[in-house]
Amino acid sequence: MENSRRWPLMVLALIAAMTLASCSLPMTPDSPEESSMGTSTSMMDQAGIKQIKNDGVGRFDLTATSVPKESVGLPANVNKVAYFATDTDKPVEITLELPEDTLTVSTSDFKMATAASNSYVDTVTWFEQVDGLEALDAAVAAAHERFGFASTQIAAWDAKNFMSDDSKGQQSLGMGVKNGTAIYLSVYWKKDSPVQVLQFSALVAPGYYQPEVQAEIAEFGRAPIGFKLAAQ
């Protein structure tokens, strides 16, 4: 257990400086959990994170694409990445009500990012672990089926050329918008490790939901050059 825990933590250290460049079937809970702030949406402040970890469940309503930071317990006017981790054998179940989709994810690593220049939540990120490279291939295929990554990104993954000389590394699948919500996937692989890691990010800033932006993401797996988080 200690070794399997160390590898995801090493991955987190590699990406800690990134704001942005870890699938389950959708499920909407019948009765949303009450958070420490007395609302139907969980909080990412200290008290809210403690409650999510204690309860083993959380819920975030991010359907508006411009959810105020304060509504999820994050401070205004600062860059902030709120993060929590649990033991890998005690994951939490997070329901994400996203702009065009609803996901319920089981994860031991979850974070929410906001930028000082914006008044809203920008990104939510979670990590999933799978056992072995075959399971990693299956997880990528399932993610592609759900989120629809660009054909060039899938072709690069299928070729596996990036694995030929290196024993470990990171491969991006870029963004997918098959269900309307922009999802970014990066895979952290290590040939001799029993545990492989997928990092999923749901991009909820309003700029991602303009028709022309979604069209370019669908074709190229990335946002347009000069893209701005705020809708124009």
C-alpha cells in the first residue's frame, strides 16, 4: 500500500505548478448531502474538506459555468488550488453536476482551482488509479467513449511510440467535448509499476462553452489560440 500511494504523490508533485494546460457512469443523487455550510453543495474550505472525507461523499453544482468562488468556500481575488487526498483504499465519491453532463467519480485525490482574475471556479480535477498497463488502455478507451477526444490524440496513444525508450512518463489526450462539458485527460504511466494514474480535469469556465470554442476542441483536442476563460 505504501508503494502504491507514493507513485500518485510523485505524480502530483510533477503537476503542482500546472493550473491547467482523474470515469464513472453519470448519477444524480436522490438527496444531496448537506455540507458544513448548510447548503446542498459541498465546500472546499477546511471544514468542508473535512466533512467530505468523513462522509466519503461530496457534491458540487457547477452547471452555471460561472459558479462564484465563495459559494464553494474559496476566497475571492486570489489564485487558489484547494486539494485533499485520502488513503487509496478509502476513496470518496464526488458527484459533479457539470455544465452539460453529470459525473460521479470515485477518487482519493481531488482539487478545485480558481484564478485571482476570475470570480468563479475554473477547474475541478480528480485522479484515478488502475492496475497495470492493460487496465490503463481500457480506462483510456472508456474515457474516449465518454468524452470523445480528438482522433490525432487517440492515434498517438494507440501507437505507444512514447513508451518505446522511456520507463515512465506522461501523455496528454487533450480535451474532449462529446457530451458538451470540456474534459482534459493526462495519463501518467510507469512500466514497472502495478499502479497507473489518470488525471481528469473538468473545465468549467464560461469560455469553454462558446460554440466556436467547442467546435475547435472537438476537432483538435485543444482550445483555440488566444482563448480566454471568460466568454466574449
